[in-house]
Amino acid sequence: MDKPENNAIQNDARYLDLLSRNFPNIATACTEIINLAAILNLPKGTEHFLADLHGEYEAFQHVLRNASGTIKRKVNEIFSETLSARERKELCTLIYYPEQKIRIEKKKMKDRLELKDWYFITINRLVKVCRNVSSKYTRSKVHKALPQAFSYIIQELLHESSTDPNKQGYVDVIVRTIITTRRADEFIVAMCNLIQQLTIDRLHILGDVYDRGPNPDKIMDILCSYHDFDIQWGNHDILWMGAAAGNDCCIANVLRNSLRYGNQSVIEDCYGINLLPLATFAIEVYGDDDCIQFLPKGTPKDPAIRRAARLISQMHKAISIIQFKLEAAAIKRRPDFDMNDRLLLHKIDYKKKTIKPYDKEYALTDCNLPTVNPKKPYELTKEEAELVEKLHNSFVSSEKLKKHMECMFRYGSLYAVVNGNLLYHASIPLNSDGTLKEVMIQGKPYRGQSLLKRAETLIREAYYGCDDPEQYAFALDYIWYLWCGKDSPAFDKNRMTTFERYFIADKESYTETKGYYYKYRDDEKACDMILDEFGVKGNFRHIINGHVPVKTIKGEMPVKANGKLMVIDGGFSKAYQPETGIAGYTLVYHSRGFQLVQHEPFTSIAKAIEEGQDIKSTIQLVEMADHRMMVKDTDIGKELQQQIKDLQRLLIAYRTGDVKERRSWRPITNKS
């Protein structure tokens, strides 16, 4: 048997041999070392953190396009002495919405000559902005971001100065030729998109893309093609992942949430899921029921509008009752979920029209439950069972839903550690004394990092399947538990009071008690304990999450535990804005530190384009670094430093003859 040190030497030799195939001689290895060493001393790229988008596509899109106000700030810095406030505003609007703004400007122009002048001035201004935002990146990285059709032209404009007398004519001719060849519109659009991309180096989404708002699918379309992003799954995302995996409890909850907020078009038009069987069933069962408790959120009191929404209300009620039955089956077959308090249908007293869910009896607002058999309240009727099967088939066969969920899995996880920051959506379950809570899953204890790792494995098994049928069945049930279970790190409340909110008027019954995490998240020692658990190191380390809206209107602060924890759910969802008083946060992490950007409600894309209305944002300095952070201070920097060490070992091996240099074949190119 080989000695361990001999194996290590052999493995090292194999590794150096593989490395030599990419860097075949001393010259190429030295060039790469020089390149990597230079990159380490560039400023770190800007990271943006957003949470709890909840389908608010227009606001999300605008925040991305204006980079949370960063583009506006840069335009003001560059042109503060040369352009008026109105001209700077116009330029910003152009960068955010180039296609639409170009159309508006062209309509204003009296003749072709005026349009040419506008093109010439605008392109030169965009070049200045692009040169500024690209300055912290290598030419190679900028080159990779360039649109192929204009790659060479943009490179020339970015790296040649029009103030140089020897180059002024050269640059002017490039710009004028773009105009005379009628490529100005496409070129301006390409430049604006490039500025947007370079301003945000990496995007972090801390969960809950789905539910409440009208267009989560459009948000997913953006994310699936975004240049660099990651997502930490929220319980609403996990719910949709479970629905796509074929969990019927998740499917019923997804439908109920969509109908509750009047977003059935997302289900039908965007994901192609057929709701006709549900509508037909609802009409047959609840044809004489106005289902007033099930009107979509925000429905006006106008009788005509309410009559028009009646079918939606009936569908909403129908799927809600089906949901309670499906969930009861899951609770009964998984006693370890400890959710028997959610079995409520058998506690209804139809004579008194009351229910006693816990220790107190409450009057019911609605007792018309024709599909509930008091003797077997959790049994699906034949028609309900057939409907569930049809809806199940519709969800699992939706190609667009599958595409979006594949994106969720490819770029997502329950938690991430990035550049000294621990990211997760909701919480880490804790005990009453602030220690990590031990949670039993399939008879084994998990806590902290091991809990999130195990939960993520089960989510992936539920979606992708596994060899053991029993394990797969458990994983499929557990993905629903993560949506609403009391020890779910993505939920972390004692219960989800869905039934009570529909059928009991007394709001006392709606109480959902948060886990102890929410008691200790303002404690610096508790945050340090969690950061240690996940192996996050450094003097400037943080926890960043969302899930529970920060009630800014009541004086609550998003920065907690002496800066160790930041909660950035500020109410992107319009449903939460009355509680928060604002319309969301963006956390921006650039080379000089953290900025928290507080957003006011977004009006509309149309007003942003036509009137130049931007989101009003307030910037708070959260933490400034004691030195400007460079690439060498980041996770990527650590990887690059290791690559340099490996290349230095390869150099030694070349010079000692342990690894032989290879020929480096390069194609002959015309450099003229």
C-alpha cells in the first residue's frame, strides 16, 4: 500500500500536469500570474440585495434599471457642471428605458438634422457614463459583457479619449458613422443595457419572488437571463417548487393564494394551467353562495364589481376547502410534523355555527360547507378528487413553470455565504435561551447549518426524485411542511392561521407566534453565534435576510444587533406597504461599504418614461469599511490568490524539469 505522502505527491503531480494543459509553458503561466495579481487590486464589484419581491415586477424592474439610484448618482457626478437638472433627468430615463425613450425623442424632432445632432450628443454622453461604470473592471470582463454586434466599436469608444487631439477625429467619425449607417437606435439601446449590467456586478434575492403581486413570472424571466444572481428560497418560492414537483397540498395553496389576490391570470395565461375544471366545480357546488369572505383582496365595495368577482370568490372557497382536506391527510400520515392543531374541520359545531380551535369557542362567519361530511370531514368527495388530479396534471406538465423552477434550483439554495455575509430568507430556529434549536427530521436531530443543509436536500429530492420511494414520498410531504411548519427555517411561526382568517371574525384567533429567533435577532451575541455556526469569518460579517416586513412607519429599524443583522423586507409587496410605510429596501454593498436604500412607492413604468418619474429613494450609510475593499478582499479574491499559488508551483515545476513545457500553438491573426 502506498504511503499517504506518496499519494499526495502523485496527486500533486497529476494536478500540475492538468494545469499545464491550460498554461503550457513558462510564458503563459507568467502572463496569467501577472493578470490575476492585477485583478486582485481592482475595487470589488457592487452587490445588490433585494428581498420579498412578491410579484411586483414593475417596481423590481425599475430598481434594477436604475441600480437603486446608483446610475442617477453617477450621472449627477459626471455632468453636474455641464448639464441642467432636466437634461440629467432625461439622460437617466434614457438609460433606464432606452427603446421607449428613443421613440418619444424621435417624435419631438423636427427634421433629420436635429435627430442626428441628438444622436451625436447622446452617444457621447453615454460613452462617458459607460467609461465611469466600467472603470473598476478588467478589459476582459467588460469585453465579455459587450453586445456582440457592437463589441469592437464600444471597446474603441471606451478606451480612446475624444479630448486627445490625435484621437478626436477618429472618435467623432466612429460616432457619426454609427448615425449615418442608421444603427444609432440599436447602438444606444446596447450602451444603456451595458451601463445597467456593469452597475450591478452581482444580484442577491433573499426569497419570496412569488405570490401577492401580479407578475412573478416576469420577475423570473428577468432573473433567468440575468448576468449574475443567486436566490435564497423563501417559503413562498418553496411552495411553488412543491407545486411544480407535484405536491397537491402545495398546488392547492398556490391556487388559493393566487385567487386571494386576484392573480389567476398568472396561473392561466403565464403558466398555461387550466382553471376551467375548478371554475365548473365551483359553480356547481357554490352557485347559490356569494362567498363574500373569499372576495379577492382589495375588491371595492361597489356591488357591480363584487358581482363580477363572484366566480373568483367561489373558486377561491372551493380550493380552500380542498386544501384543508389535503393538508389533513399529510398531517395524519406525518405525525412527526406535530401539526394536529391544524385539523379544524371536525371541530365545527354546525348547529351553533361555532368552532373551538383551541380553548376558546368562536362564532363562524360561514357555515355553508356542502362538500364537508361532518362524519368524515377530511375525506375528498369524488368530484374533488377528480379535480385535484386534473390540477395536478396541469401543474406538473407546465413547461414554463418547469423552466422557472429549474432556474430556482440552478441558482438557488436555502442559504449562502458570500463575502462575509450570511444570506437566508427567514430565520435559524432557536430555543428559548437563544441556543440553536434541535429539530428532528426522520428521527435524526439537526440544527443550524445542518438543518438548512438537510432541508435543502429534501427539497431537491422532492423535485428531482430519488431511488427510494418512501424517501421520495417523505421529501414531497416535507416540501409542504417548509411552507407552513413551525420548525421550518423558511417560516418559523407556531402555526399558519389560514382557516381562522376565512371563517372567524375575531382577529384574536389569527395569532401566529414567531419563533425565538425574532426575540434574539437584535442580540449581537446571538448573531455572532449564528455566524460562527455557518463558518462566516472576518471583522465585518453580517446576517442579511427578509421574510418579516420592517414596520418603518412605526419606527422599527432594519439594522439590528449593532449592525450585525440587516432585515431588508421593507414592503415591495403593495399589500404590505400600509404596514411598512415604504415600498422596499435595497442593500448595496460596494467597495467602500454598505448603503441601505429606502424606496418610496413606484408609480408606473409609463410615468417613469413619459414624465421621467424615478423611484424616490433615501440612502442610509450602514457601515463604511476602514479601507476600500478590493477584489483580493472577496471570496473570488481568495480563489484567485490560490490560483496564483498553484501557477507559481507550476513555474517551479517547469524550471526544475518536473513538468515539461508544451508547445503553445496560436492561430496567426492580422493585427493591422
